[in-house]
Amino acid sequence: MSSSQPSSEVGTKLLFENDAVRVWDLRLAPGESTPVHRHETDYFYVVIGDGKLARVDEDGTQHEAKFMQDGEVHFRQVDDNAVHAARNVGETPWRNIVVELKT
């Protein structure tokens, strides 16, 4: 992973933003990773299509991959471990919608 500052962009494309939320589309081809990014607020994401994703720490340590199914929703309360990247370790494209809760 890069030693540069983590990005605040937690998805591939910003779809919507207002005072309450930011909504991102996140798409990764097989083997592709996001840049290292920082989550600054609690968030949830909705999985679109089945896939397999692994968290990668800022130092490059990859955690055990998780298989997720279409329609799953995961909530994350942001803590000190909010800097990471995500890697698509599956054989199909990965997609989810990330909703950052600003308030």
C-alpha cells in the first residue's frame, strides 16, 4: 500500500451527497483494490451481486476474505481502525453501495 495520505473517497463514484449522507458506488474488477482510504463517519453498505472481498490494512496486511451475497447489508461503526483498502479476491466483479452517515 502507498505511504501517501489516505483518501476520503470510499467508493468508485460519488452518487449523492447532502447534509446527512454521502452515497458511493464501489465497483472492483477481480483482483482490483481500492486506494487506501479513511472512514470518518459510521457507514453501511449494501452488496450487489455475490462476491468475495478482503480488507487490506494501511501496511499491506490482507485479512481473511469474506464471501458476501447479493442484498446483504453491513453496518460499520467507525473506530481507530478506519483506514484500509478493499480487494476483490473473487473471480467476478464486486459491487456495493456505501452510505456514509454524516449526522
